[in-house]
Amino acid sequence: MTDDQTFASLLGEAAMAVWGDMPRDIQEALFETAMRDRFELRHDLARLLHERHPRTQHPAKPD
């Protein structure tokens, strides 16, 4: 039987593969969920996603 970590890794790889095709609100929800309690990794993950999917470089949200 496969453990939860294996499935989590597979889902993570799939999400990264289709990241640029996802609506912005889904991207943000996944990113925020993945980075919960991992502040030190936020910048690195954001940079990785933007390098792989340049069209995800959204303008800043309005205030």
C-alpha cells in the first residue's frame, strides 16, 4: 500500500506541472495552504513557480 506522503508528492508534482493553467484564486489558495507555517520557504517557492510559469507573474492586488 502507498503512504500519504507518496500521494502528496504526486499531487504536488501535478499541481506544479499545471500551475500556469490554474486560475489565480486557485494558485493563491494552494500556495497559502502549502506555505502555512513555512514562512522561510515562501520566497523560494514563489520564485520557482514564477521561473517555471512566467505568465503567473500577476500584478499586485489592489488595496
